[in-house]
Amino acid sequence: MTRMLVRVVDANEAAEAAAAGVDAIELVLPEDSDLAEAHAVRAAFAGPLRLRGAAAAAAAALPAEEIALPYDAPAPAEAGAAVVALIGPGADRLEAIAQAKAHASAIMLEAGAQRRLVEAAGVAELDAFAFACRAAALPFGLAGGLEAPDVARLLLLEPDVLGFDIAVRRGHRPDGALDRAALDAIRALIPRHGAAAAAPRAPAVLANDRIFVRDLVVPLAIGAYQAEHGARQRVRFCVEADVERAPVAPHDMRDVFSYDVIIETIRVLAQRPHVTFVETLAEEVAASLIAHPALAAVTVKVEKLDVIEGSVGIEITRRRPL
């Protein structure tokens, strides 16, 4: 289950985050911090607290669950909290994961200042990072300019933590106060930690709308012939999904099923090793999408474009069991 992490600056914001149901918070400690504010934040928030900054390694006396340090920084000798290793896009992820595994309990992939992670690191890098972390049995998180529309597609990678800062502040400004409406909107997009899954509902007749992604072409390693191994082919996807109709006109991301989920599902699967059959690929896309409770049915069309002058492929429709 993915936790929602929010960066706070003082005890008032910590209390606001707690009231919004945030799972964990992060506090940056200045170079000359006397830890007074950190103690106040600790008192205002009962959930996990992460510390970072110049004074984090010296905060062993503070009852924080985590401290965040660069992945290649030495672990503090007397840390009273678990270490979260920080890594930026473009770094050698395998080296970072190996170093983090030696001294940290988790790793966090972040974008630099004033950058968005989903732009600084493409879906291929994010998926490869997530895959490598799972292979190493190392919990991982993602952060850096994340916004509400990013949530659904990043949840596909099954991160342990999604971190937010600018998107939950008024005016999307670094110095803006926490925005409770923005906190609530993002909180609603991330299943609550430990909450029971809602029972699926049978779709009502004529109560569905249709969203679609058409003519998305991606290069894929696909094909049953030996000559098709080791090379990528153009594959075109057309996906239509029947989504439960919102009772009112959509207002924010809580009211819609984002087409980004469809796009990123396809792109993530496109990074996998060789696929023999288009039928397998279509079934994988459909199975991933129909798992979303908002969808009643999905139609997936997959076409190989480099076999003949036209295209060859398959179209399938899968419906949620009643």
C-alpha cells in the first residue's frame, strides 16, 4: 500500500497534515537548527516523521522514524531512526540501490529543485527503478513536483511512498501555506494505508461514459519468429474503457478516471522483455485496467505495423465480473 508523504515547515502544518489524513510527514532541518521546531512537529503529528537536511544526522535524540540522506552519504553512527537513501534521476540506480541496501531501510527517487520527477525521469527510468527496487526487496518512494494528475499513473509502479510539496501549497508556491483542499484532493486519490478495499459494484445500465486512447504507437520487442527477437517493432494501441459516470460534473481528479492510466499502463508494459504474442499483450493491458474499480469494461486493440503494408493484430473486450 502506498503512503502519502507531505513536507511541512512547522507544527501548525503538521497538525493540518494530520487532520487531512496524511500518512507521513517530512521536516527539513536548517543548518543551525536547535531542534525546538522539530520537537513541536513531533508533538503535533502522531504518524511517521522523516527528517532531512544538515542537522538530520545529528537528530538521534529526536523520536523520528526516519532520516533522509544522500544514498552515498555515510550512515550516522548513532541514528535513532531508519535511514532513507535519496537518489536523483540519471544516477546509477543499481549502484544506488546496492549502497542503500547496505545501510538504509528504503530509497527515495526525487527530482531536483524546481523540477518535476515525471519530466526529469521518463516512464522507462521510473519503471526500471521500481523493478530494481522490488528485485532487491528495498522499499522505495517517488517525489519531486508531483501533482494530482501524476498519482494514478505512478500508483501503477506500486511505490511505497509518494511525496508531495508544491502541489499541496496555496498557489503552488514553495512559500505558500498548506492548502487543505489540495491535501484532501490528493489524499482521496491514494488508497488509505490499512483501509479495507471497497466491494466492487455492479455497473448500472446506461450509467457509463467511455474514455479512450487511440493510435498510440510504441516500439516493442514482440513476435513469435526467431528473426523478431532482438529487434523492436512498431505496435499501435487503441483502448476504450467504460467508466462509471460521475453523479455531477467533474471538478477535480477525484471525479475522473485519467487517460494517463491507460497510457502509462501501455508504456510500462512496453518496457518489459520480449512478448511472443499480441494476444498476450492485449490480455495484460486489459487485466491491468479492469482491476480499477471505476471501470466496467475495456476494449483493447493491438496491431503490429511492420509485418505487412497494413496491420495485423487482435481486439478484445473484457468486462468486470458481476
